[in-house]
Amino acid sequence: MGFDDNGVIQGIEIVVAGNAGHSPDLSRSIVDRAMFHSDNAYFLGNATVTGHCVKTNTASNTAYRGFGGPQGMMTIEHVMDTIACHLGKDPLDVRKANYYAGEGRDETHYYQKVEDNFIHEMTAELEMSCDYQARRKAIAEFNANSPILKKGISLTPVKFGISFTATFLNQAGALVTVYTDGSISLNHGGTEMGQGLNTKVAQIVAETFSVDISAIQITATNTEKVPNTSPTAASSGTDLNGKAAQNAALTIKDRMVNFASSHFDVAPEEVVFSNGIVTIGDKKTLTFADFTELCWLNQISLAASGFYRTPKIFYDHDKARGRPFYYFAYGVSCSEVIVDTLTGEYRVLRTDILHDVGASLNPAIDVGQVEGGFIQGMGWLTTEELVWNDKGQLMTQAPPVTRSRPWLIRRRSSIPNSSRTAPTLKTRYSTPKPWASRRSCWRFQCGAPSVMPL
């Protein structure tokens, strides 16, 4: 790695080695994403990133949330801290100096242009709102007078690519059926696992027909109805399945509009769906259910399959260049902790997060996803260390142990107090995201102490 006196990286060589275990499993895709995210939010300039899948004498494991991205990001974040320590600078200043920027500093190491980059503004906003500079000064004074308890604070960014790195997986299908009582059956290729996917896709169909979401009945994912489904992963479940469902709903709606236009002799734009009511110029006003029945009586098809494929993306592995991601999601987070240097216990005193969520389809779900991602990341980096012996046997098969606590797992008392979470939706910017004509950010703070072993 080479950098100048301002801490700006001039050139870097990164080697990523993924523990594949005894069989490949998904290791290639995981290492791919780790390589793609080895830059995080930073322009690396003259960079070489090499990835290896390493065969070892351990069991093969699949990936969970992040899929190699966080591991790749941790490398460059460590680099930023190392540069700051060497130069005696605030790590945040070094990070900001290396951010992607305008022309000449807007291309990744795999030759994708970084568009709609708001990381500078988001960082400035969080730095001011979380009072980073004043708190950093206060922490320095605290540490100078505290020989055992030490505080630390860090503000870090994230730039995460949204799409499967295996390009062919970026497709989805859906089946929508409208019944004469006004109810709508929806089946899509995504898997609901508590993340709110079904709710969001149902909202999209409900908005398309301008009916209440209670009219939408989602049936269990079934390849007899929607074949060849892609995994629900890569932060693309709503993008892919939502657009496929919208495509099917719009097909049916267009048929209904064309029928009404012909039947009542009005222009198509005079057929308006609004809050469960269909207004057909000045000729007729019907409930959605009545209008649906009228369409059926006139032999209009009220079922359609929908399909969506992510546009613009491609990647050439041989040339190591392309556009593997349709867009990037950005975020910044500031955490303050206190560590007991004798026992290794620590407390998370405060965390502030400002995260890009596009035009939020469901703010309540999105806040939960941001909070959940933070808690899972905190658990991964502080309590999840897998250790194998020389026979390849896993030795860490139980929660971490401390003297004061015979067992400890991630629970309510282990995390910042969510009762102090204060989300605010901010709308701004233009964006290419499938659901957005604007960009929104969620801000929330978590406070109150938690005690965990390092």
C-alpha cells in the first residue's frame, strides 16, 4: 500500500483468502463479493485485488447476511485506521480524504462507475448531528485521566452493491389473479423469512390497483406457480419480486383500462383507480369489486404472470471488469464504546446510524432491517469466533463464557436500548433504484449501556 502525506491512497494490493472448508459450496461467490467490496466507499486508484478459495480440513459453511461484503470492507477499514495512526490524523479525516468523488475518482477497481454517491453529504450530516468532534475531544480527555477504563469512538461508511454477483440470478417471476369479489391472489418467487418481503410486495400490487392491502392474499412460494425462482438474497428480494409482481398487476390493469375505454367510449386516461373506486370519465363510478365483475362478464382475462430482470448489469470474469451491481446503497454509522482493559468487558454507549433506503416502501420494516443488521454485525465482530483444533473439529460450540456470567448470548440486555431509537425519514436526491424517484435516509440513535466480553 502507498499513500501520501494527506493519507490518500495512491496504490494498493489486496489479497482475499476465503476459508472454503473441504468443498467449494458457495465460496467462489462469497470471495467474489469480498473482492468487489474491498474498496468499501473508497477510491483505491491503482489497485490489484486477488481472491483465493482455500481448501481446509474443516466443514464447509454457507454465507449469511453480507455474503462476503463485510469481510471485504473490514480489510480496507483496517487500512484506513493504520494510515491514520501512522500519520497521527483523525481516522475520519483519512476516510473522507479517500472517499469516491467526482470525475477521476468515481470508478471502482472493477471499472464500474459510482453513481448517485451521497456519502460525503451523509458523513457530514452524521458527523454534525452526532456531535462527533466534541465527543472525540471529550473521550481523549477521559482516557488521559482513566488508567483502566478507556473509551473509543469511530465513524465509518458503507457502500454496498445491490444485485447478485452471478448475473443470471437477477431475475424473478410472479403470478397475480384478480377475483370477481375484488380480492387479489399474489404468488411470487421470493421467500418470506420475517424480513417483511410479502408485506412489501403486497403493498406494490395494492398500490398498482389502488386498493387496500387487505384485498391482497399472498400464497406460499411454489414453483408450480412461479418456476425457476432465484434465491431470496443479495438485498434484492423486494427489487426483483416486487417488480415482477408489478409487471403482472400492470398487465391486468391495462386490460381492464382498455376494456373500460372501449365499453364506455372514454379515453384510457379517463379511467382512474383510486382508493378502491374506479371512475370512468363522467360515465360511471364503480367499486373495484364491481368493476372486476364487469370485466369478467365481458370475458376479460384477470390473471397474468409477470417477469423482471435487472437491467444494465454484466460482468466479465476473464477481464475482471463490468457492472455487477445495478446501484449502491450507502450508510454511515458512529459508535462510542467503553472498555475495561483489565477484564475485557465493554459497553456500547451510543450508536448513530444514517442509512440510505431509497424511497421507503415500508418505513417500519426498513428501520427494523437497519437495526437488525447493526445488531447482527456487532454480534459477528464481538462474540462469534470459530475455533477448530488440528483434527478439524469445531471447539467453540457454546456461547462465550465469562467469570461473571456462566453463559452469554445476544439478548435484550446485550444491545443498546432500542427504546431510545428515534427514526427520521429524510427525502432527497435522484436515484436509479427500482422503487424510487427520490432517495431517503433513516437516522436513528441507540443509547444505554450493554456489557459483553470481548
